[in-house]
Amino acid sequence: MGEEVRSRIEMTDDEVIGAASVLLVQRGYREAAALMLDVTNVWIERHTVHEDSMSFSYEREYQEVIMELEPRLLPNSGYLLNHIRSAFEAVGAGCGRNIEDVSVREVIPRVGSNWREQLARELKGGRQTNQARKIRLEPRHPTEDGLHFTNEWEHRVYQLLKERQAALPDNDTIGVMPLGALRVPGHTFEPDFLITYRGRAGVIEIDGPHHKGRASADRSRDRLFKHAGVRDVDRLCVEDSTTKEEVEKFVTDFLKHLAS
């Protein structure tokens, strides 16, 4: 009788995370799956522990999934985390990984030496607007026209959109909303730009190097936007658009498609 060999699927960390998230939906745990879309960051850490018994000692390796969430999104019930942990354990078993735990951490705000002034602005501004709520406590972020931007690329795209806005007549112009909180079922997102034009709404996302490995999550987020009535979602990759002319062409094509 020949030896039975059980094949295992080779998966990258990102594929493990994606497979566990999809498995949650297939199991019917949609609230837990929705939480995976809200994570600011998620990764897998490897650990080696030394264990001793009365007769011998040995090393044991295991893996831990780390999820970072904004404090307001932390699960207030343990059952969500239990569902997520079970899904990762199942996926890990299928690809030869010993995933033993899932941990949730708060996203810690980045502050500067002037944190008191930043806190005062946060407390004052929180009553007026939720625009850029994630970055008000972060130092050195661009601002213009009373609007906040998370980085220089968003600021540059805003300036081009503002130029296009100024070039159009008042009765055929565009509306530009950077980092406006947008609620869809089960999620609160802040698209980089919400654009209104000729009775239609579109979203522009600025994808930097940090978006590598997040294609699956980005597609899921884009679908949610479209289900909520956003006509067009387009992404500008900053690594592929290095000149002002390239960004101008992107904006022109986006508005043309949005109006068509």
C-alpha cells in the first residue's frame, strides 16, 4: 500500500489574509468579514518559542495575525475576533501554517512636539467637520483652502482639480471634496477625492507604494462605492505618473468618463 501524500497549497501572506476574509463571507460571518475591510494594516508575524518538559526541551514555531484598527472600529464583542481567528486557523491548516492567534491593536496617532496645539485644533474642528479626521493629529500634512490632505501627492492632484474647476463656467463646473467621510453599509471610508460633475459622483484614489499587496481589498472597496451610487472609481498610481502632464491627462480622462 503506497504512502498517501497530502498536498498543501503554497500561499503568500497576502493570499492567506485574503482567503481568510473570503472564508468568513462563505461561512456567513459577514460582519467579521466587513471588519477586515476596515483594518488600517494587517500582517503576519512569525514567532519561535522555547518549551521545556521534564525530559527534554524543544523549539516551537507559530504565526500570529496582527490587525491594526482605529479605536472607534475596535470590535466590542469577542465573537467577531473568534470568527476571524477560526478562519485564519482553517486557512493556515490548508497551507501548512501554524496560525495560533489573531491580535488587534489600536492605530496610534502620530503627533509632533506641538501636540497641545494639534489637540486643541482637533477638539475645535471636530464639531465643525469630519474632513480629514484621521490626520488632524498628524504633524506636517498639507492644507489649502481650509482643506486637509494626507500627503503631497493628494495636494498636487487637488491643485490640478482646482485649476480645472476654475477653467470651467459656473454652470458646468466640478465639485471637489478631499477626504470626505463616506458611509456605506458596514463601513466608513474616506476616499481621497469625491468629485461631482453634471449630476454624477465619482471617486479618485491616489495609490502610493503602501498600496502594494492591497489590490483585493481595493477592488472590494471600489465595488462598495459603486453599489452606493458612485458612477466611476479611478486610481492614480503615483509611481506611474511622475509629471504634471501625466496627472493632467488622468484628470481629463476621469472627467470625460464621468460625464459620458
